[in-house]
Amino acid sequence: MAISSTSSPLVPALSLLLSLPVLFFFLAPRILPPRQISISAPDELDDLSLFHKAIAMDSANFSRRLPAARSHLSAGLRRPKIAFLFLTNSDLHFALLWERFFSNATRKHYNIYIHADPLVKIAPFEGVFKDRLIPSKRTQRSSPTLISAARRLLATAMLDDPSNAYFALISQHCVPLHSFNYLYNFLFDLGRLSRNLEFSSYIEILDKESNLWDRYNARGRSVMLPEVNFNQFRVGSQFFVLTRKHALMVIKDRELWRKFKLPCLNVECCYPEEHYFPTLLSMQDPNGCSHYTLTRVNWTDSHNGHPHTYYPPELSADLIHTLRESNSSYSHMFARKFSPDCLEPLMDMADEVIFKD
């Protein structure tokens, strides 16, 4: 009896001790920040090989393709194309709407490329998306893997077709706000040529954000030096429309990539995909960029770094017209973020509202 009474208080304590690993397994994801996916050396080498091929091909075509619109739009040369770069880790929820978007275009005017996380089960791509999947690697939100994926898309599209003159990065939550012809005519409008007879890239570049300092130091104080001073650091939307000239700058870069691929210490302020591209292009060719994005995002009630998500009850012709409005002299061409069940109401208004320009 003495032994039993002495050991009995130990039973609950021992049970609690044994249950801690189980409790930690279930509670850790809610307490600890998600572990960032590292980019392996083989993946890095694969990308470098791809980049070198794209750069070499671009250089070989340089004599036949001047870097300005003069060559793209001259008689006897290829018609310029828009490369649509779909970056996804799920099904393409709005594939049918995009099918309608491309239905009035010819393949002479566009190409499609898809980067899909290989560890996620995704339905087979059909229609215009069939056979457009590129060799893809794992991706994770708020990590350098999204930079790698975008660069992989750019390089693949550059290598695939020298006629790809613009590169539009699109997510599975994006929808078009205008017809294909409206977008194409806008991008290749000769009235938008610069004095150097070059078109602009449409990428958001901001330097007045309230948390800019925290974002800059997300990898640690002074880690970005000497390559990137704080007054050179920029932020902006992940989704852009780049010219071939700027796409080439992105895949040629090695210096800034070494900094932006470093792991983050403050994950709450670390969004490499929103920092790398604006910073790089602002440092290399700020006058060649519009500093505005063509993709409308609503941040008025953002949660955990995510923008407002639109649901079917919110959809209307008035909303589409509102989303098109921008602070610049031109309209937004795309918008995000929409829930998958928005597909049906969007299809209902496709011909009479969205694509009626």
C-alpha cells in the first residue's frame, strides 16, 4: 500500500510528460512560424543552367531583334507576343474565364506557361493550358522560392519564343478585367514609347511604406549591405508585366539574388517576392518602369498578409468597373483575389461586362 500511495502522484505527471510531444505536434503549427523551404544546390544549378541558355539565346537573336519596339513592330518581322506566366499551387480556378479571354486571340499573339508546385495535386490542364506546364519546383508563400519560380517562368518563356516581348505574371486567383485585344493594343501602343523608343514595364515600385525599415531588416540588421542600401530598397506587388529587356535583367542578376534568398529572421515582415523585383529594377532602370502594377488588389481589410478576397455576393458590373480604375493614366488589366466559387457569376458577365471594351 505504501508503494502504491507513493507512486500514484507520479502517474498524472508521467502521463502529462509523455503527452507533450503529441501536444506539441498539434499546437506547434499555430505557435511557431512556418519553416521556410530552402533552395537546394541542385535546384539552384538547374536554374542557372536555364538562365544561361536563355541569356545566350537572347544574345544570339540580338542582331535580328533590336531591344526597342522598332524591331517588334517593323514589317517583315515577327509580331510581338505576350507571355502569360501562371504561378500556382492549386488548380487554375478561373481556367474557363481565361479560355474565354483567349478565345478572340490568335496564337500568333500570346504564349502560356504554367509553374505549379509539384507536391500539390492539381487537375490536368486542358484547353489552352494543355501541355503548358514547365519544369517546376516547390514554392512557399513569403519565401525566395516564389522569386525562383517567377525567374524560372521568365527564362523558360524567353528561351521558348524570341517573339515574347511582354511577360505577365498571373496567379490562380487573378481574373482579367478587359478583353485580350484591349490588353494587347494597350501594351503595344506606339504612343507609349519612350524617347528611346522602348516600352515600359508595369511593376509597382514603392518607397514610402510604413513598415519599409522592418522589411529591409527582416534578415537581420545590415545584412543587405553593401549590395542594397536602405534608400535603394523598394516594395511592390508580386504580379507584374515586364518587357523582355527587364526580364533579361532579372535572369542575369546574381548579386541581389544572393541577398534576397537568405532566410528571414522576422517572417512577419519578410515577403521576398514583393521586395526583390521592385528593388532590382528600381536600381537598374527606374525610368524604364511605370512604378504601377496592372493588377488591382484590395488591401483595405487585409488579414495575415492576404488582401481582400471577393466572394460571389460582391460581384457586379459596378465592381468590375471600379477594379479597372487606377491612380495612373491607364486602366488595371487584371484583379485579385477571388474565391473559386466566383467563376460562375464571372462567366455570366464575361461577354457583356468584362470583355466588352
